[in-house]
Amino acid sequence: MGASEEAVVRRFYDEMNNGRKNELAPELFTNDHVFHDPQVPAGPGPQGVAEVVSVYQRNVEGHWTIEEIFSAGDRVVVRWTRSGTHVGEINGIPPTGRSVRVDAIAIHKVTGGKIAESWEVWDTLGFLQQIGAVPGPG
């Protein structure tokens, strides 16, 4: 356990998200995958993940960076950042052209070589402040 689980999760961020290869979702996620993110409701399975990811691929030109990755048992923990430019509508907010950088932590459960469940929390308030939808500090 460990290296192979981390490799599957790395492929999600590097090949699918950054490489814009959403067709890899069925290869990386189980058919009954569940995505837990209080800010981003997602449908079940690979299609649900691909739909969520595509919103950010289209509307924030940029890159996902794995800052730290480690595993324990069947869980892979990733501390990641997403940086880029807000170029399309997100949650009803029109494109601002502003630069954004968002920090997040995700835990992925890997079963049988695929991601079966994901829990994710990201700096939603920071993102909204950076695009001017919410007043910033001070």
C-alpha cells in the first residue's frame, strides 16, 4: 500500500486536471465514487468528478499543484494549490480577469487501484475575495 495509491491520485491532478484529460475519469474513479465537498456538489461516479473539474478547467485558466502528498492505509492525503486567472463564470460570478491562488486539502480513499471516495476542503472565502465577490480583509 502507498506508492500505487499515490500514483493514481497524482494522475488525477497531473493528467486529468492539468492535462485536461477528463476522459481518464473512468480509469481513475470507481463507478460509485462519492465526492464530499461542502462547496462543490458533485454527482456520483467518474462523470460527477469530470463535471466538477471541467468547471474550473474552463473558468480558471491555470494549474493544480500538489504541494504535499502522503498515504496511510487506503487513504491518500493531498495538500494542493490551484492558481490561475478567473476567465469564465463560476457560481453566477462573471469573469473578472483577476489572478487567484487557492489552497486545499483532499483525502482520497483508494480501492482496487481506483479512487472510491474523496473529501475536500478548499479556501472558498479566499477565492471569492480574490475575484472581488466578497470584501477582503481590512
